[in-house]
Amino acid sequence: MSTALDTTQRIQRSVQTYSDEFLQAVRKRRWLKMGLFVGPSMAILVLFLVLPISYMFLISLSDAFPLGSLTLENYLKLIQTESYVRVIWRTSVLTVQTTILVVLFAYAIAYGMAMFAKRANLVLFFIILPFWVNYLVRNFSLLVIFLDGGAIHQLLRLVPVIELQPQLLFTRTAVLAGLVYSFLPVAILPMYASIARMDKSLIMAAKDLGADPIRTFLYVTLPNTKDGILVAILLSMIPTFGAFVTPAMLGGPNDRMIGQLIEYQFMRIYDVPFGSSLGVLTATFVFLVLVVSTRLGGIPLIEDDDE
Amino acid sequence: MESLEDQQSTATERRQTAEIVLEVQSLTKVFGGKQEVTAVDDVSFEVEEGEFLSIIGPSGSGKSTILHIIAGFVEPTAGSVILDGVDVTDTPPFDRATNMMFQDLALFPNYDVAGNIAFGLRQDGVPKAKRQERVEEMLRVIELEGYGDRKIDELSGGERQRVALARCLVKDPKVILLDEPLASLDRRLRQNMTTELKRIQERTGSTFLYVTHDQEVALAVSDRTIVLKDGAIEQIGTSDDLYQKPASRFVGDFVGDMNMFEHDIVVGDGATQQSHRLTNGPIQVGPESLNGLQRGEEKTVTIGVRPHHIEIVEETDEPGYYLQGAVESQTFHGKSSVVNVETDKGVIAVETTERLDLGDAVTLRFTPSNFHVFDTETTYA
């Protein structure tokens, strides 16, 4: 009995000694310590982000899949084919339009919630609610609303003077509305956070110093909620540029976006190298947007220590 | 209670010498909701040009609400605010010539120090060159020369306070409203900063309306002080007035420490020439002690005595009132100490330089002229 106890104690003690020694060794070696802390996340980043993108970039520069000889042919095709250029232009325009509308609506809603809502959490809940519904289903519901004889047409019919029954489905307007509807909630959240976090006495101070409500908003509220706006721009701009489902379901043949082009290359005609070059294009866009927004100082990639 | 007349007469005297810049008339604010709360109850007072006027009172006494009504952030339920002779009760805050130093200072993080100070001038359309000149001037006043391009988060707490003050001063407002701007500082720093506020106020000749819960600091620097209780004014006066002639039990207790006990008084000549035991009968007081008392009348009142007005003595024949008790506890305050003495009249605090042991039997001597007489029924109903 006593010997068994001794043995366990001895084992415990030696385990203790070994783990102590191990920790000591780790503490002494800076690179080992760093490696243990940062290693796993770096590994995930390299495995699932850096390597795939590098591989996609490599394929986009070759003439065959999985690997052929190096060529710029895919990129030349992209620039020289008028219909592709038009799709890229259209995507860019739609992205800018969507972002502007999303930011305007989202700011108005977030501002109202942060400043006036008695039950902001409840409102927030209703804004997040659509996320529980599948993205496809949400777009289907829009489709039903825009349909000839759908909800909007029925509403228009209630107004006696207007005999207008415009074609809505499969138009650019429908695509834009769909994109705005999809990304509005995503933009509201960061804006709400930054407006709610802003010290409300700043607004009082501005008024006290002689700024009317408009100037107060321009000089104080807006600059101090800039971070939220920039995050909202990112969160609506990036997914809009690569949008696929919404233009495919709500748009017509003249409303195709890059997302559909990519799908076409990979799923219909299996032109993987050309599809990859489109992929590189969208990735470059995301990268540029991120660079610009960090330069503007809006996205705190790493929190400052002294704040 | 006699002090009310006093207040009025001194106020009249002042009115002839100094200009009234701010007048508050019967201000009342009732906050609605499930339960109506009267935060400010029929408050009237005047602020003279160049005056340092403080409003003190316990938390929830409506001090900040009064300030916010004057600034225009809160609409009064009744009453009016008259700024420099003009009724501004319905004027929005950005059109009022008042500026507020906020409790959390509310400096704009998106501007540097100069940008913060110049903000108000920019709203008034002051040209850039003039603005810069004024900012430099202000930085000199607050002794932060060369700090113009610092960011707000690079400043220490004390520096932020001064920038916030400069932001108010630069517009040269009729009144600067200070809403407990030093509340976050520790006591010592707060005293230093308040002295500095006073110095700057004197140098610039500005008018300060200063709200604080720290009565000691307020009394040290204010020309006059308003004591507020439950939204109503208990007393307005100089620090001396408040300390020497508190108008009510509340003021006596709030402004400096005061022992309170109930006792009978009889109105006589006032000065007693004999020595009495306090427990033996009514105290003889002068007719001026309490309003509405006739000579010879007897009444139960509340007596207030400051701890430093009580002596610890051997019982003698010297005239005065005596009370016996035992030392219950003692707190040292450097030079002197405060001794709590258990007596028939409850625990009495006495300030003394004597060293005593717990349980020591002591005799306390009161001088009648140091008694503050308060009407028990009306002031503590």
C-alpha cells in the first residue's frame, strides 16, 4: 500500500520535474516560445490561404490545368475581350453603387438605434434575424416580390393614378436592390458599435461651442465614427464584388457580374486557367481595398498597446 | 433664519456695484416617467460678472440639472434663464453665450489641442489667422505653450482639464459652466486644480458657475456658494456666511462638521454669566437666535456646535455649559485630533490637541455664543 503510494508520488514528482525543465527550456529560447504561440495560426494561414492563392496565381499564368507552360494568355484574353471588360466595369459600378446605398441606409439605421432606440438590442435582433434564413431563400423571396404581378406591382395597383407596371425582375435595379438588401445588416453592426461607443457628451460639447446640428454631425459625429464606416464599406464592398447568387437570380443576361463569369469558367466550360485569372482579379481587388482602408487609418488591424 | 434678510440686503448692495450676467428665475424641472421626480424645485439666483459662484449639494440634489438647463441641454418645466438681460430659455445651446466644461471633459479626439481650442471660434466664423492668435494666447493662459499639435490622448489628466477650460475661455462667454470637471481626480489633485481654476478665473476676469459635490474645495475658492438640497436652495452666501450662520440643520451639517442634539432653550439676554450643567435645564439664548420667539418663551430646538468650538476642561466656575462623558474613539488629523465623546446628549465630536485614552472621563465646555439654534420641527420635518 505504502509502496504503491510512494511510486505514484515518485512518478508525479518526476513528471513535475520534466515539465518544469521543459518550460524552462521553452522560456530560454525566444524563437521556440514565439513558435508555440504563433505557430498554429501561421500554419493555418499558410495552408489554407497563402498556398491556395499562390497555386491559383500559378494556374492563372499557365496554359493548362493542373499545370502547363507559363503564359500571360489568360490575362490578355481578359483585357482584350470586350464582353469581359464590360462585365468587370459593370461589377465595379454595381459594387460602388451598392456600397454607397448600403453605407447611407446602414448609417441612418445605426444612428437611430444608437441614439434614440429604447430597446436597441431588440432592434439589433431583428436586423440579425434574416441571417438565420438561407441566403438563397432570401434571394428567392426578393424574386417573388419583384415578379410581374408580385408584391410591388400589387402595391402600385393600389395607387389609382399610376398605371405603371414596370418590369422589375431581371433588371439592374433588381440586382442592386438585392445586393443592398443582402449586405445592409452586415454594415449596420460595425456602424452601430462605433456610434454607440462614441462619447455622447462630444455632441453636447460641439453644440455648446456653437455648432448647429449639421456642423456637429460633420465635424464631430462623422469623424469619430469613421472606423465603423470604413469597416462597413469593407464588409459590403468585398462580398459585392464577388457576388454570384443575387445577379444570377434577379438579373438578366445584361446584368452578369464577375462571380457568374467565374462560375461559368469552372462549372460549364472547365477553363480553369482563365477562371483562375478572374479569381486573381477579385483577390487583387480585395487586397487593394484593404490596403487603401488601412492607409486611411480606419481598420485597426492590431490594437495599439497604449490605447 | 435671520440670514435670509441678510442675504437680501447684501444682494442689493452687490447689485449696485456689479453687473448681473446671469439670472435664473423660479427654475423647476420635473422629470416624467413612471414616477415623477422634481429634480429642480423653484430655484432662483443671480450671477454677477466676474464672480466665482459654486453650487454644492449631495448627489441627486439637482446641481447638474440646473447647469444643463442654463446651457440649454435640458428644457425647464417652468421658470426662465436670463443671460445678460435677454431671456434665453428657448434658445438652443449653440446660440447661447455660455460654455460648459463637462464632467468627462468631452475633448474631441479627432482634433489636436489647437483644434479643440479653436473649435468654438471656427463655428463663429473667426478667420484662421485670428483663431491661431487666440489659441496661442489661450495656451499661454493655461501654461501649455507649444502643446498645440499634441493629440488629446497624449495629454495627462491635468493637461486635459486645462485644455477643456481653454476651449471654454477662448469664446469669452458670459458665464463658464463647470459641471464637476474635477470629479475624477483624487482629493489633493482636485484641490490643486481648483486653485488653478480660481487663478485663471481671476486672471481672465471670467464668470464661473461651478458645480461640485466637494464642499470644502468649493468653499475655499468661491465668492459665493449655493447649497442645494432635494432640488431647492437651502442657502446662498459667502463661505463665511455658510459656515458661521448656516440657515438650516442641513447646511450646518453639510458645510463643515457639526454636532447636533435636541435641547430646550429659553429666550433671555443671551449671555450666561454662570456655569451650568447642560443636563440641568434649558439653555438661555439671545432673542436673535431664532425667528418668532418671544422673551421668556421656552422651546425644544436642535442645537448645533462645531467640534472646534467645544473645549475639554476641568470643571471650573467659568461661565458656560458643561457636559460630561467618556472618550469613545479618537481620530488623529496631524496637529489635532477629533475625539468622539459619549454623553447624555449622544456622541459629541470634539476637536482637541490633547492626547486622551479610550474610556477617559472628560468634561466638555460649550460657549453659548457658539450655539447654532435650528427649529427642529420646520427644518427637519
